[in-house]
Amino acid sequence: MITVYGKQNCGFCTQAINLLNTTGLDYQKFIIDENISREEFVSKFPDVRTVPLIYNDDQRLGGYQQLKEYVDGLDRNEYNPNP
């Protein structure tokens, strides 16, 4: 399952959610200061400075661009998370 960590008024976060909605992939989202506190986010991901932060199961995909590449790779069956 895809997990998206984001925040309100984040254009790339919104694009990531919209992309997931159009693909029909299962996902869960955590919005900082809504359903995950800023402190919990920073504690869980101390080196992360930008959102969205996107995971596929326990594998970090990255941000919106990496999610788009992942989805495009699924369409072609050729996604490689470690190019």
C-alpha cells in the first residue's frame, strides 16, 4: 500500500493524491497537523525536509516525481526503484 505524508496547501501533495485517485491504487495519507503531529513526523523522519514523502509498503519512493515514475513504470511493467 502507498503511504503519503503531506501538509495542507502543498501543490505536490495534492498532485500526488490526485494521481493515486486516478490510478485506483490503494493508499493512505497522513496530513501533518491533522492526523499526524509535526513532532511525530519529525521524530519518525528526522532527515526529511520536504513533502510529500511517499512510501510503497516499507520502501521509500520519494516525492511526487518519483511517485509519477513509479506509476508510469507500473503501466509499462518496468519500474526500477534503484536505477
